[in-house]
Amino acid sequence: MTTIRHTRQGVMRRVEAEYHALDQAVRTLSRGGLDRPVPGFGKGARGSREHWTYKDALAHILFWKQWQMETIAGRPHEVRPSGRTVHQENRWIYEQWHERPARDVVAWHRWLHREVMGTLRTVRPQVFATKHRDHWPHDLVRHSEAHRKRHLEGRGGAA
């Protein structure tokens, strides 16, 4: 793993670029319906009767983006199941969002981006200076990108 020095501007550029790529994928999928099943998504977390949709995949990405934003801001996490495996946590996210309409998840996607960018603008510079792993902030960029490419755009890759 490469060690790099992060800056506010560099992180904001990467987060902004991933948001726009994700938003384009959401717009494209919206034309065909975000309620269609995503082959293979959530297979580690889902029960036999669950059918994860593009909307569920987006909610999964957004939950972890919000988690990362709260961590960066040093705020307590409002909602997260505790004492569970990652698969159990992801299934909990599915259960929270699956019955909600796609328009609510898309609205969350756009609202959350504004919140993330506001957070990145206002956190202390030390937040960036103390992070040295190239994949940071993982959930705002790499995790989103991996699911976008593999599941939302269907281009393969690890998630």
C-alpha cells in the first residue's frame, strides 16, 4: 500500500469526481428502474428470499459514505448496528431501505453529497495531514467506485 500525503483539495476533487460518476450511473439506471435486481449484489449478506436491487446497492454505498463522513467529522454515528459482522450490518442496511421508494434513496444520494462536501470544507487540516494510506477516504471514493463499476455499471472489479 502506498503512503501519500492527503490535502483537503485533493480529497475533495476525488470525492467530487466519484460523486459525478455515481450520479451518472444512477441517472442511467433510473431510466430502466432502480427497483430491478442486481445480479450477485449482497450475496454475502442476503437471505434466500432477498432480491437486492440497484436501489439497495445505492443505499448500501450511501450508508457507508455517511459513516465515513461522520468519522471524518468526529461526530458520533447516528445509526449503525453494533456487535455484528459486516454481512449482518449490510443486511441491516438492506432491511432499513429496501421498502423505501427509489426517489428517497436518490434524494439521500444528492443530499449526502452536499453534506460530505460541507464536512470536508470545515474539518481541521490535521484530519487530512494524519491520513497516509492511498485508499483514504475509502467509503467516499474507493468503496463507492468499486460497487459502481462492478454492480451499477456492470464492469467487473472488486467491491
